Amino acid sequence: MFLHVEGIDVPQKLLFHVCFNDGRRIFYNLPDNLITLGETKWPDHVKGEIVKIFKEIGIREPLRQKLVEPYAGAFGGIKESSGACNLDRVNWGHLLDYFRWEAQAISSQDDNDESFIRAKELQDQACKKYGSKFFHYVTYASPVPL
């Protein structure tokens, strides 16, 4: 998902994945647990890699446009009962593999284009490496405090 930022265009093929500050979205409203990549407390090298991944598919300013779940709960992060973000157990490699897959999956136009084929390859690799497929809804789900 991407945040609509005034004055920054998003490629036509990615417009379905844009959320607006007022909650407008073609498919469903912006979940309130998401923030921009630039607002996270994630390591700079991880943010830098995600920026590269999304610039490759045409997102001009990923730090301002890419929406993420700040706790990285799908990858081992924890939302503590105080609301604090505990990233000590995050598997950053797994998280980066997910975003590589996501970028290819959402930029695919049909089952025969290069992005679709690459996304399928990355999904197959995820099954072998992590024992399961990547899923958007798990990655963007609101974490439950421990």
C-alpha cells in the first residue's frame, strides 16, 4: 500500500494500491495501524533496501509513500502492552524478501509478464525458505499487544 502524497505521482498500474489521508481507497480504507516507511524505527539499511525495491517499480519517494506495519509483526516484531515497538526478534532478511515479492506481485499486469513470473519465483523460494507463502493481509495486520 502507498500513501497519496500531493504532488507525487504513482504509476497508473499501482493506483489500486494507493490510500488517501481521508481514507479513500478503491478496495478498502486505510488501516489505522500503518505508517510511512520513513516514520518507522527500522534499521536504516533495511529502509534503504526497501526504497531501492520500490523505486524500481516507479514509486518516486518510498520513505514518504510506502505504508508499512511499524512493528513488523509478521516477521517477529512485537507490540508490547505499553504500545512500544520491540524489533529485537525481527528477521530482516525475511521482511526484505517479502517486500521484493510484494513489489513484483503488485506491479504485474497479467500472468505472462516479467513481474508476474518473478513474483511466482519469489513465492516458490519463500515456501522453501520459510515454509509458507507470502500474504499481504498477514503482513499488514494490526498487531496484538503482548
